[in-house]
Amino acid sequence: MIRRKVQALSLILFLTFIPVALADGTVGDYFYLMGHQLVRGVVNVVTSPADIPCTAIAESKQGGSAFTGTGKGFVFMLRRILVGVTELGTFILPRDRTIPPVCQTSAPPSVNA
């Protein structure tokens, strides 16, 4: 019985540290990127409502209507929430940013670059 528990614990520990073993760079880099993705997920969820006015203003400046900009902003807000929740749920497997920061049109350079 004890042997089974030791085997199960060994398997769990082995599977837990596979991402660390497969990460490029050092373990410190891996944990830095993991923390960076966790924070980015929280920031995406918290700042998602700012997509509505930012998109409405950008749409008006391009000659469109603020009403369509508000609709697009609402869709962008939902997308940002979904991406943020996904980043929070998968922070143990860090990856590059998938959407630009709120109220910016392009993403900054990658952290991994």
C-alpha cells in the first residue's frame, strides 16, 4: 500500500515539473515568465472595460460612428476577458502575449525575445 502511494506521489511530482524541464533557459526564467503571464491575465481581466471607450474614440477619429465603436469595444472587452481568464488558467505554461495592451493598437516587443 505504501509503495503505491510513493509511486503515485512520484508520478505527480514528475508530471508537475515537466514544464520546468522543457522550458528554454533557466528555471528562474521559467518562473519569471510564469509570473509575468499570471499578472498579464489579471491585468487583462481588470482593464477590459477600458476597451469600450478606447475603441469608440478610435472609431470616431477614423471617421466612423461612436455607436459602432462602442459595439466593437464591447466585443473587444469580451475578448480581453476571455484571453485574461485563459492566461490565468494556463499560467503554468507561459507563452507570448496574444493581444495588445488595452488602448494600444499593437503589442509591445515579446518578453521572450
